[in-house]
Amino acid sequence: MLSKKLVATVAGLSLLVGVGSGVYAGANMQEIKAYLNGDLKIRVNGTVAQLNDAKGSAILPITYNDTTYLPVRAVANALQVAVGFDEEKQEVLLGEKVNGTPLNAENFDNYTYTKDPAQTTYNNKNYKEAYYYHESGAPTLIITPNKKYQTLHLKIAAIDKDLTKFEIRDNDTFALLKTIETISPSEGLKEIVVDIGNIETLAISMQVKDGGGLFVPLIDSYYK
């Protein structure tokens, strides 16, 4: 996931995105005098990165009023972060696209939370943030939709061994909302959809066999 500082920086750079012709059609555009800064180098994890546009051509940072602006697409590519543009909403899109609100947008339990690439990578894809648990036991994941959403779309994978006695409950009333007897590793990243209208807090529990584990990507799992 991008740092808050970087997100704050790129959020104001819509004039530099270069992801669609509609970017330049807004009524709030203002002409300025700026300078291409050929002396500035960008390092990513200690290595100098070449900034390129959508066609692969080299481009330079821009300096304006003692502030340096970086092209969003080039920075996203250097950081290996997906980038897009929603012309209808006039929004620059960074990171994974989901149909709703990512699970980590609301309060969530930190018990199994991780950003360690060794634990957030599943099937050779790094999901950046995840719930990860790899030991025998009966973990419970607590998430808080705060009565804002109608459905939960939970992505979960069993690691090495079956997950059993999977349940999703209303954590306040203990009402059972969803139950699955077995989730096996062969199912891959399984999507579970459950109605959560007017529910404050959810408890997600399961049984993990010895030598097994679970994986829940927090960006790909979402409320709707």
C-alpha cells in the first residue's frame, strides 16, 4: 500500500497523470508556468528509477513554485502499483480496483494483520495487506462494518490444510449469518458473500488444522 505521504503528494497531480485524454477537459484547469527538472533523480528502494509515460517514453519531473511534481503513472509504475483513470468521476485510481469499500477502510482486528510480503503474497501475487494465520487453533477475525453496508465479499484461502467449521456471526447478537463446513486449499482464493445489513460488528471464526493456515487479502475483500 502507498504511504499516506505519497498518496497526499500524488492526489494533487491530476494534470500529470497521462492516463486518458479526458484528464485535460476539466473546467477547473489553470494555466501555469513550470519547469522540467532534468537534474532531479528518483530512487525507489535505493535504485534510481526511470520515469516513463504510458508509451514508454522518458519524462521529467516538473518544478513549480519551489515544489516538485511527479507524474502519477510513472511513479505508480516505478512502485509497481496499478494506476488508472475514471473519466466520468474525474478520479485517479491507485492500487487494486474493487467494486465496493475495501475491508481495511473500517475498523478491523489487528490480531492476524500483516504487511510482511512473505505473508501477504499468495499464488505469486503480493496483496500488500492481509490477515495471515499459520498454526493450529481456532482464530476469530473481528471486522466492523458499522451498519454502513449491505453485503460482505470476503476473499479467503486455506493454506496447506483444510479450514473447517467456518462461521460468520453478528458479534453483538451472535446470530449465525454464514457457515461452511470445509474450505480446502484446492479452492484457491474463495469468495464468500454474506448479507450484513444493519450489523455493527462481525466475528469470523474457523478451525485451523495442525500445519495449516488461512489468508485473507484486505484490499480484495470488500463491503458493498
